[in-house]
Amino acid sequence: MSVLRHSTAHRSLTLLALGTLAAAPVVALPSTAWAQTAPERVLLSPTDDLATSQHVTWRTEGLDEGSHLEVIPVRGAYATTSVSAEHTGGTAGHQYYRATLTDLEPDTEYRYRVVPGEGAAGRWQSFTTADSEAVPFDFLYFGDIQNDITRGAAPVVRSALEASPDAELAVHAGDLIDHANNDSQWGEWYDAFGARTTGSINHVAAPGNHEYASNALSGHWALQFPGAGNGPQEGVDLAETVYSTDYQGVRFINLSSNYRDADVDDVDAWLELQNDWLVDTLEDNPNEWTVVTFHHPLFSNSPGRDNAPLREAWLDTLEEYDVDLVLQGHDHSYSRGNLVENRTEDPDAHTGPVYVVAVTGPKMYQATDQNWTSNGAEARVQVTDTQTFQSVSVDGSALEYVSTTADGAVVDAFTIDKDEDGKLVTDQY
Ligand SMILES: [Fe+2]
Ligand SMILES: [Fe+2]
């Protein structure tokens, strides 16, 4: 923590922390409730190394020159550290800030709060840095939340958080909201997770077509989801949307499938730029597991839909590097499958990547496996009119995946096991 910038303006908090003993909470929770000007929409987003660094974003009503974070490890006799915030931009009525914590200790719980230059501080929240080793953990995967969020999607989100209370990441496969720049819909999205979740676990979000309006990425996107900064950088919107982050033995990779909605002149070149970066990222991957997330599926569920340019640009790479999970959305139904050529003698098992399409919100489309079968793939599970969340547990060389409704009904389940002979994906439903 010593490398973090330490502001002399906050010595009083340093004194508060000094002398505290290990295993004791070091800072009392503030007794004041949220003030009218309190920072809001506090969100954790991944850096390229969540064992030692962390992005935190938030917003205030007015421009606030002195906004910063106060950060302190929950255990140990450490001083409070002040991390300055960068003003990243504004939307109508609000200004957004980002602080990037660096030189954190792995597998360590930190308490933090946003302190505006003027007005009341935000409440204390906490997060835990990733372990630097491949320690078992759980994460959640959400398809399109998008529609009727408060009444229709939030109950599924709440069920997910109750079913996987220890989930350390939430992966979003795009269409988080319906209208890219609708501030109240973004508000519903934050409320669905609740401040304790948006500010305590990392949200790995890939944009969908509904995060675009008039061929422009939502003005909220980069303010809320700054990205890890290790993507291709060049090309339309790729700096904010394409990146990777490693978490306890898993490399999470986000791609942008929005070739129809971003302001792209040459679709093939844009997708190939991402593919070149993807190859580099997969080639240089020390992790046992790889999860790739983007919005438009390589094998569509919806009748008449076909994302051929994506399939032509990325499928061979995903297969060649044997990516474990390909997490997608867009079709407002559920399916999970694989290439037919990866079938094994056991009809309940296959090798190679798993392709999933899921939907969290209530908007529903019909589904067919026609686009799967006409492109060398099979949908092992395909379900319509079903809102789900997905819980994934990673433990050494084993992975467990369960897709569940808000009522707890299991829609799909499989395991992936790896050993010296290779990998086997086995149906568990
Ligand atoms: Fe959608
Ligand atoms: Fe979509």
C-alpha cells in the first residue's frame, strides 16, 4: 500500500487507523446516511491484474475537484490511503470519476469509500483482491438484463446473488439495458445488483447492440466500464470494450461483436484486428482456464438470425486454442452446445469449447437450432421463455456450471474436467 499516493489532507483518518490491531475492523462505519450529494453508482471494474489493482468508478451531481478514495486493508495496522480520482466525463446532470488502486496485496480485503471534495462521503464498502494463485472461486454469468429491469430482471439477479453469495465476479454478455443512453435504465441496472454488489465484486461487461445508439457506444459506457486497458486499442470502440483480465487461474476475455452497430467501415478488418489480439492473448496465457464473452452468438437461436462474420473471424481461433467457455447473449432464449466434430463416444460428453446463449431479463424470442446445425454445431440444450442466471465454480482442473431460474429450477448443468489426456465436457442435467 505504501506506493499509493498519500494525501496530507487526510491525516486525521490515518491517525484513526494507526494503532489498530490485526483482525479488527479498523474504521468505524459512518453514522450518517447518504447525503443528497453523496457519490452514487459506485462500481468495481477489472484491471489487467485484479490481484494487485482495481478500478473504482462513481458519479456525483456536480463537478467535484477534490474527489478521491479512502482505502484501508480490513486487517492489519495499516494507515488509510488516499487515492486521487480522475474526472472522466459527464452525462446530463452528473459527473463521473475513476480511481485506480495499484500496488494492492493479493487476497486481501480492503475497505474503501468515496470522499467528494465537498459534501458527504459515500458509505464504506469492501472488496477482496484476487489471490495470485489459482485458488477456487465462483463467478456469475448474465445474459441480456435489458428490459423491465426492476420488475422483470432484478428478481433473477437477486436469486443469483443469493444462490452464489460468494461469487467474486459478474460477467455480462451485453444488452445490460435497453436504450444505450437512458440514465434511468442504467439506474435500474445498478439497483438490480444493489450498491453492496456493484461496489464489492468486479463486473466484467461486454457491450451489446443496445449499448449503441446512432452507431455510437453509450455515453455511459466508458465512464462506468473503463476496461483493463490491454486490448487492441486501435479501432472503433475497442479501447473501452475489448480486454482481458486474469482471476485465480482463469483468463476472462471480452470481445466486441457489434459490427452492425459500432461505426465500423471495414467489418472484416475490425473483427480481424480483434482476432489478432485474441490470438496473442490466448497464445500468451498462463492460466488453465479461458472464458471469452461477447454479445452476438456464433450460433444463433433466433430464427433467421446469423452472425456469419463473427463465426468466420473468431470460431477457428476459439477452437484452436480450446477456449473453455464462450458466453453470449442477444437471442433472448437459452442454449448451450458445441461443434459436432467435438463429440465423443459418450453421447453425454464432448471436447472443445462450450458455446452458451442466455437471457436474464423478461423479453423472449423463439428459438431454433437451425443456425447451429447448418454450421457444424449442435445445441445440447435449448430452452425458450426462461430467464436464467449462470453460476460457475472453478476448482483446479474442474469447472462446474449451472444455469438456474429465479425459482431455483435447473435449466442446464455441465462439468469440465481436465487431465493429462485433455478435456472433457460432461452433461449434468
Ligand atoms: Fe438483447
Ligand atoms: Fe442484443
